[in-house]
Amino acid sequence: MAATRPDVTPSEPGDAIMPGTKMEEITPAQAEEITSPQGGEGGPQDRMGRANEQPAPTAPSAVPPGRRLWTAALAAALLVTAGGLGLLYVDDTNYQNAAKNLTNQNESLTGRNQNLGDQLNTTQSNLTATLGELSTTKAQLEHPHLTIWNVPQTIKGSTYYLAGGIPDTFTYHLDATSSGPMSISILTLQDWSKANACVANGFGPTNYCMHHSGGYKSWFNVTSISYDFHLAEGCADYVAVFTSAVTVKVTPNVSVTYNPAPAATGACK
């Protein structure tokens, strides 16, 4: 019969036959080191496992993350550059179109400017002509020219005469022709009175006394006369007389221009 022994089942940690030892966990790598000699290779199974862990020669090698980022950045830079070039091309095209439009507008404006210059020259020429006409018209208005005797008349021999007063404030234009010799004199009213007295007193015929009793100026035996008389511009004291020794027809074209003198003239001084 076996001898009775104490129960070996530990009731507390301190009651165990051997003190308890905490077991450390062993990782696969540590297990590999344990099974493989230091610095050597394992057995055939170990070499087979290592061979299985290496990638197949035909499998593509993985791209490092840094290289992938650099490639992406390069692609982005190329896209940005291409976009920038596209924008520059569009801008250049727009600028060329704008420059072409400005050139066309400039040519159009140049043509219009030339037309306006021609129109301005024409207008200036017309204005100059108009100013000339206006000046002439103004002079005519300030100094109107009037015909005062233009009806042909006949002198019937040496006892007849044609006479007309020379108006004051006018330039007298003595202009006439005749069919035969005639004599013309410009007389003052006093000379006119003496000439009539000469005839009345029998000192001679009219054709003689009207030209030999005094006077400003006389023309004898002429068939035409053209003379401007100015002394009546400031004096109302003159008469023009036509006579002839024979019968003649006188065709007058006598006119006057208004031109008042600022002071008395001729016999009125």
C-alpha cells in the first residue's frame, strides 16, 4: 500500500513545488533565429521558404513613392505649361486681330481725314471767293453806280445844245459818242450864265459862247469822250454842255458813282 503524501496541487503561488516562471512570447523572426545557426543558412526547408519569399523574376518591380510623386508633379507642370502656352497663343491671336482692326481703323481715319482736308480746302476756297464777292457787294452798296443819261439825242446845228447838271456827292463819268464833230464843256453855274449872256447879246452862236465864256474843261470837235470828273463830289455847281456846228446825233452813256467828299470841292471851296 502506497504511502500517503501531501497533495501536490498548489493552492497558492507560493505553494508550488517550483516557483512559477513567466513565459515570454517568441516572434516568428526569433523562432527563425533559434532554428537557424548564427551566420549560416537553414536547412533545405529554410532555403525553400526564402526562395518562395523572393518575387518572381518576371514580375514588374514596384515604383518607389518618391518617384511617383515626381512623375505626377512633372505631368502637372507640363499640363500647366501647355495651358499657359495655349493662353499665350489665344492672347497673341487676339492682339494680332486687335492690331489689324486698329490698322484698318487708322487707314479709314486717314482716308476720312484726307477727304475732310480736301473738303476744308474747297470750303476755304469758296469762303475766299465769297468774301471777295461780299467785299465787292459791300463796296457797291457803299458806292452805288447809276446810269443817268443813255437816250440818244440830236443837236440840230450851231444854235442848239444839250446840257445836264452834274450831281453833288457823285463822281461824274462823262462817256458819249456822236455821228459828227461835237464840242463838250464842263461849266460852273456862273460860267453857264455868262455863256447864255454871250448868246443873248449876240457875241456869237451857242456853239461858240458855251465854250468861250469860261469853264473848267472843254473838248472841241471830237466824236467820242470818256472822262471822270471828281470836283462835284463835294460841290453842286457844275453843268455839262454839248454843242456842234452841224447836225449830229449824240449817243450818251453818262453815269455816276456815289462817292461823297468829306469836305467842299472845286468851285464850292
